[in-house]
Amino acid sequence: MILRLDRWGAKLPPPSDPDPEGAKAVQELMGGRFGEMSTLMNYTFQSFNFRGKQTARPFYDLVANIAAEEYGHIELVAATINTMLTGASPLTNGSPPGDRLAGVKDGGYPYHFIAGGQGALPRDSHGAPWTGDYVFSSGDVVEDLTHNFFLETGARNNKLKVYEMVDHPAARALTGYLLVRGGVHQIAYARALEKLTGADLTKLFPTPRIATDKIPECRPHIERGEHVKLYRFSPDDYREIVALFNGPHPETGEELVVVDGPPEGTLPNDLPPQPAVFAPDYAPEEIAEIAQRLRKAAGLPDQPTARVAHSGEAVREEGIVGKVADKLTP
Ligand code: MN
Ligand code: MN
């Protein structure tokens, strides 16, 4: 089973200028071969299929535990895509059919607007759906760990390229965070292989040669020590990761640490409605009214019981979205 926390692994900026073309490139980090859906599903299936868990407990715990962190990574990639798409269609509602979406058909990814409500899709940067063919789960622990090291290496390569291709602040915040966390997973799998086989994998670092300490969006995470920490994503399980994730960081020499619990994370942003694509409706205020009635009938307080970092309404009122939309509104 898996528990869920309504928090993000890292802070993302609220929507600013929309960037549908950039969002299309970021889709590679979601549903591409080396995207977060691939890391999530590779480690998830390897953990499901693991035989002899009790006798090989540290190795099982490592793969299962990292799978849980990857769930949070797909969540953050989706939030980034959604942030970048916010404001790309006009924010006005109630108008008769016209050409409100004419401006988004070129450059970006029309499927974001046609099949989705300006939201992330389980697809790559050219629209091909993520596929289970990307999952490698041989059952052989050495093979699977070697594959996972390679997968994290390729994932960091793609993240750096997306970082360099897309300068939207949400994409930069995302890739800065994921480059650091991917580095931790790369080390975790290398350490596991070293301990299992005796191979000296420290010589493979850094691969690819990414100087994360020189990337401004990586630095805050490095300063908080996120490059040496592996979190234990469970109330009481996966305790044996400490047997593998230890010793010096292969690049900095700092001691690797297992943190006993999930990261604190941050409150998620609440992105504003996009009525031109019926998200969440052509007239979002109706849904809000119904929700308020139901909330009252259930004895809940008038204000929602959960908090968000930036509310969609505030984003709308501050006028920081809809710049493209304003241009398109006749
Ligand atoms: Mn990841
Ligand atoms: Mn990873």
C-alpha cells in the first residue's frame, strides 16, 4: 500500500508568463523513456516482483523506498507543466463558441488543450504515451540495480537538457530539484552494487558531468544537504536502507545520511481555473458554490481544512497570469 501526503517535494513559483512550448519539452521528464514515470514504475515493479525479500532485505527496502519518492517526482513534474500552461488560454468565461483557443494551436502541444484541461499528460515531449516497455524488472538484483543506476544517469542527462532548453522559472525550479535528488538515487544504486559485488563504482562519478553546485536552482537544495540525504518514505517500514546508503558521497566526500521519515516538503500551489478548456468547468464558481453547500452540510468549517501556498484566486487577482490570454481575448 502507499500513503499520500498533500505536499510537494519542492517549492515551485506561482504561475507567471505561460509557456506552452516549454511545457511540451517538460513532458519528456514525465512520460519519456528516462522520465519520472519510468523511474517510478521501474522501481515499483522491481519491488513488487522481488523474491527472497527477507534474506535480501536491505536491497528490497532500497528499491521499494526510492519508488515512493519517485511518486512525488511525477507529482512535481505535473505541477510544473500545469503552472506553465496556466494563463495560456483566455480566463474569461461564458462567451459563445469563438476562437478562444486559436492562439495555442501552434508551437505548444494541442493535446494539452484538446484532451486535457491544460494539464500534464502521461506522454513524452512529442506526445507518445508512456509505455510499460520502459520497465526493466528482470528479477536479478545485480541486473536490476545496474539498470537503475543507468536509468538515473539518463534521467539526469535529460533533466539538464530540459534545464538548458527551457528558462521558465517553474521548469528551472523543477529541474534544479530533480537533478539533486536524481544524484542521490544514482549514488544509492551505486552503493548497493558496490556492497553486493565489490565493484568500485565511485570512479563512474560524476556521470554525466553535471556541476550541480554551479546551477543556481540546485544550490538551495545542496545547501540544505539534499544531495546527501535519503528519506525513509514510510511510517514504520524500509528501515534496512541504512545498511546500503552510508559512507562518503563520491563527489564531495561528505557522509551520506538516511533521514528517518519523509521530507517536510512544501504546501502545494492552487492553480486557478482555466474556463476556456472547462477546467474545472465553464463556470467554475458554480462548482465552488456546490462545494460550499456540501461542506456546510457535512459540518465542515466555511474555510477549507487544508492550506495551499498560493491560492488560484490570489494568482488571478494579482494579474500575474493571462498575459498571453489577454492578447488573445478579442
Ligand atoms: Mn525522480
Ligand atoms: Mn530517481
